[in-house]
Amino acid sequence: MRVWRTSRQSGKCAAFLAIFMLILSAELVKTASEYDPYYTLGVSRSASQAEIKRAYKRLAREWHPDKNKDPNAEDMFIRISKSYEILSNEERRSNFDRFGQKDENQHFGQSQHHGFRSFHSSFYFDESFFHFPRNRDFSDSKYMLRLAQFNNEVLPDSHKRPYLIKVTSEWCFACIHIEPVWKETVQELEPLGIGIGIVDLGFDRALAKQLGAYRAPSIIGVVNGRVTFFHQAVVREFLRQFVEDLLPQKLVMKITDDNYMAFLENWHVENKPRVLLFDQVPIVPLLYKLTAFAFRDYVRFGFVDQGGTSSTRLLLQFNINTYAPTMLLFKEDTVKPVDIIQARGMKRQMMNEFVSNNKFLQVPRLVSQQLFDELCPVKQFHRRRKYCVLLITGDDPAYLAANKAFLDFASANSKDVLRFAYVYQRQQQPLCQALLQNQGAHSAQVVILERRSQTGKVLYRSVSGGWNGSEEDKYHLHEQLELLQKDPTYLTSDATLPELNNEMAPIFIIRWMNAAYDYMLQIYDDLLYSNWREMMPILSLIFSALFIVFGTVIIQAFSEPGESKPQKPKPKPKEQTRTEDDASSRASTFSRPPKKDFVEVTELTGITYTSNLVKLRPGHINVLLVLTNASKSALLRKFAKEVFSFSGSETLHFSFLNADKHRHWMPSLLRLDRDGAQSQSHSDDEEESSNYMGYVLALNGHKKYFCLFRPVFTGDDGSDSSSDTSFSSDSRRKSRSKSRSSSHSRSRSRSREDGSSSRRGSSRATSIEVHHKLDRLGLWMERLMEGTLPRIRVPAWPTLFDDTAEG
């Protein structure tokens, strides 16, 4: 009986164990199917990246919480995004296919189900043990940034407002700890105008790499396109101070009774209105700093502490209410503000509207093209015409009365369709010359203009009689403005204005110093907070330079004294020295040695004319030698010798032209010279081809220009016209120098005894030996490669005719 009861109990235990294993297997199968990215996206394991991407886009549109009202839509959308994150990355996909991994930080071969690890390795608190996805609040999705959005929107907008960006990840447990502080900070700073962004390391690694963020969580500030990391404890006060420190230091000036007049009267120098904020707090509010940063190019800002004793006279003068913050805006009049607002809880929108409606002076000075574009925009519609009344004046004291009268006239005749401005003729000479038609103005002039296109085209009309500021001038200008509003065709002249000079741009040395300061600050920040991944290339370069320097010093210190003494070179003969110097100079000019031991020279004929000249590839040059049938052998030999050291260049081609076959080509080419210098000296169509024998041309077929080499005699004797001597080689000239000298004297005596004609004698006296025609071709080729030769432009290449066929 006891045995039967024991067996029955063991049977029950086995049944319970079987049921437990069955339930556990079902849960494991359910979990595996739930977290299978292929199952989630509905694709096979052999699906391509294009199929995975199409499935992801289809499911993302279907389950997006903004479009799908299902309660589980948000969870499903997160699961779809995570599945696509795994399958779109080849490394993660491979790890999942082989080991069931969903996280690239998980070790290879580790099982997907972490609940079955050993006892000692299971009981610690980290995200890898629980392996649960962080359910991101869907409100954060509106802050998610991608690479294109960051470059196209955030970076340009960072010049108007700072950005605070959080770098996070799906499997970051530390990110969950800072989430409450981050949400509180966003709720506080976003209404002030600070941009908020979130970067997910898993979704956009390219953006994280551009930012230099390689770990999560990280917090980054972006101002003026510059990225700065937050390195303190994640506390709301520290984050607020971090954003405030990102802003430039001199945005707002502290104003007291001693400096307020200098601040207000400086509008003439900076060409900007002035804004004063009166408040009871001793420090400048962050909202006011952000407003000053957004409008720093248009308005100058000052802050007055009402609670201090240094602003008593200022409060009495402007009758400031001390119970609420007050903002005053001044333009040309430093006594009376043009606008004022006062409210206990000033909002960002209120301050932005207040400043944006008054960001220009009543009569601003045109100091840049950007200011001109905003004051006088291009006409877009007929009902939105904007006329610019421009005073061309000077900065001398003699123009002060006229300028003051123009300001008074603009204040009395302010209208939406009229914009008044002035310009100094000395600072903007191109603009004034275009409007005054190069006529110097001894007095101030008024021009009424309307811009018609972004390229600078305007319609304008000058007010006759100039501008002296008299009552008659004011009446005359008012009358013309009335006629213009009735008849837009009143502007009869047109012109194209040049771009204005930027008078407020800092000089080069200031910009260079600012850039150097930012770079040094970035290096200091990286070194202080150990951003070694970014600093590794710079550190490697520094240590390599130090190693080379100290290594050289150590080698010189331990070397023997006799090794450092230079040895005196042996004297060389003058001829050998000259030859070696010439060769070395040519070798140093061209780094590529010749690829072959000979020079390929092709003949320029009607067949090769198009490919070797007319349609020659851009950047390539054809070096052409002009010869005749009689001088072909000697000139080709000399030509190959002179250009051999240049044959290694891939952009040079060598050809020759037979002047006996194509005698009209050279005169036709020289007549096409645009400057006319060559056409005057070679105007005869019937000029003999022997005059061009030995000429060398560097032809650029693509850009249609050539460089010309004329043969120059450099030999010892130029009167010898013997054909035997002319066509002899260099070796024969050396071996028969004595016989050739006697032959020279006999030839000269024989020519005098025969009494040849003066014309023939003159021709022989000035003739050049064939083997001397190309003596200086090597120097000419060096100048050609240096680009220092004069270039002769031609409109088109002449046609190459075969004159022998015509005969």
C-alpha cells in the first residue's frame, strides 16, 4: 500500500512537471515569435534589404500612433522600429540569425534567453539581465532628429537660438534614470525658445558620429553651429546654466546712470536701435538673453537693475514702474522711446514681436547687402510695392544738416510703401556710381528706386536739384513721392546694382583669432574630459613629431664628430658641370621620368588632324614640329633629343607637320591670331614653307590656343649654308671641325670671287643651320610646362588641306 502511494505521488509529480514544461515551452515559443524581427515585419529570413525596407515603411504607416487609434499601436510601432533596426544592420542581422541576438553588445554565442544563466551571473541589476525594451514616451518622437534634418534645419537655426540635444539608446538603463530630469528641463526651457532634440544611437549612427557622441546617455548643446558636451551631473539647474553659458558673453550690456547716454547715442556708430529692460532682479534673465541672441544682428540690448542704487536717475527720467518689468526701445531720438511694453509675466512671443517690429532705425544706413535686401525687398506683387528713398551723402560735418533734414522728412512722411535709408558715397562707391551714372556728386542726392529682381535690376529716378535740406527740397521730394504713388511708371531709369560692401564685417585677423580661440577651446575641452576618440589623430601627430625631433637629437648626440663633417666635393670640369646642371634642372622640373627610351612622333595629316588637335582631350597639349622634306631627318633627330626628357608626361603628344605638303596651314593659323601681331608679319598667302622650317607649336585643341617657338641661332658660325654640314650629326661635327673650318673659309672666298647678287649674299649671311634651329627648344619646353609662355588665342583651327593633291 505504501509502495502504491509512493508510485502514485511520483506519477503526479511527473504529470505536474510535464505540464510545467509544456507551459514553459509554449511561453518560450510565444516569446520567440514575439521578438522575432522577421515575424514582426512579415518577411522571410532570405529577404533582401529592399524587401525589408518596403515592409517596414508599409507597417510604419499602418501602425503609426498618429494614424492608428488602436491602444496597442504605440507598442506595435516600437516593435516594428526595433525589428527594422536589427534587420537593416548586416552585423546585427547576422548575430540574430546565428545566435538569436538582438543587441550588438551581447557576446557571441550567448543565448537569447538570459533567464537560464548560471546562479552567480544572474542576480545583478542591469539591462542585459532583464533585456526589456525601454518604452519611450511617444511625445519624444517629435524631438527625434535625423542627419538631414540636423544639417538642413538645426545647424542654420542654431545661429538664432541654442539647441539642447539628448543622445539616448533603446537599451540604455542609465537613460531611464535621467528621463524625469530631462522632461522637467524641456518643460522649462522650450517655452523660452530653446530648441530640443533627441538622437537615438541605434536609429541614426551617422548623426551620432557627426556629433561625436559614442555613448548614451549624453547631452549636447549646439550654438552657432558649434557642438559642446555637457559634463556635469544631470540636474535641472546645471542644464539651465549650461545653456546660458553657451550664449556669447557680451549680448546684454549692464546700464547705469553713468553709461546710459553713451549707450543710447551709439546708435549712429552701430546703426542699430537700442532696447532697455528694467527689472528688479540683479542678473539678466535667460529669456532676455535669448531674445538678444536672436536679434543681435539688428538691435543692441541693455539691462537696468531697478533694485540697485546706480540707476536712480535713469528710473526717474523715464518714469519707470518698479512693480513690473519694462522694455523701452529707442531709435534716433535718445530722449523719447518709440515703443514701450510693461508686463509682469513677459512671454517670449511678446518680446519677439516687440523687437521684430522695431528692428530697423527710422532712416538706417545701408552697410551690407543683407540689410539692403530686407529694407528694400524685390517686388513680388503689384499691391506689395516697396519704394526705397535713398539719400546718397557723406560722413563729413558739412553733410550733417542735410542728413538731419532728411531724417525729419522721413519721420513726418512714414508710410508702409516707403522705406527711407541713406548711404555714404565713400564706403559704397560702386552702388553710388551705378545710380549717379558715374557723375561725381558735390552735394547730397536723393534717389527713389524699386527693386525688380534678385540680380540687382532696379527702376529708379533721381530727384533733380540735389538735397540741401531746405523747405523747398522737402516740398519737391514730397511732390515727387505723391506722383509716384499715383503713377508707378514715374520711375523711368533702370540699372543693375552691384552687391554692397559689408562695412561691419570684422577684419581677417579678428576672424582668424576667433577661429583659433574656438579651436583651442575645443582641444582643451576634449583633453579635460578625455574625449580620446576625437583627440587620437591629433595626439598621434604630436607624439610622432616629438619622436622624430628627439630621435634626431639623440642620433646627433651619440654620433662621432668626424661623421658630421661634410666632405668637400671633387672639382669637376666646366663642361661637365654645365651639362650636369642643365640635366638636373630639367629633371627637377618634371617628376616623371620617360617611360620609354625613345620618343613617339606622329605625322599630322588629314586623318590624324581631328584626333590630335581639333578633338584633343582637355588638359592635353600637342607639341608640333614644322619641317620640310629636305630637313625631315635632321630636325626629327634634334627634336627627339630635345623633348626626350619631357616624354614621360601623359598630357604631352609629339607630332610633326610637313610644310611641303601643307604649306598654307601655318599662314592660315597665324592670321587667326586675335591680337593681330602675328597676322601682320605673316599676311602673304604665298609665303614659302621654308620660312616655317624649325618652328614648334604647343597646341591646346580644347581651349583653342597655341604657344609658338621660333628657331634662334646659337651656334658659333652662322654663315655656312652647305647642305652637307647642315644635315651632319653631332659626332661628325666634332670629328671634322677642322675640315669644316677650312670649308667655311673657302666657301666665303668662293662666294665673294663669284660676285653673287646682293640678295643671295644677304640670304646666306642670315640663314640658320638646320641642326641649330632647335638648340633652345629644351628651355622653351620648360617654360611651357611652367605655364609662363604667352598664349595666342584662335577662334577655330584652320582646315588642313593637302597642297600636293591640288597641284
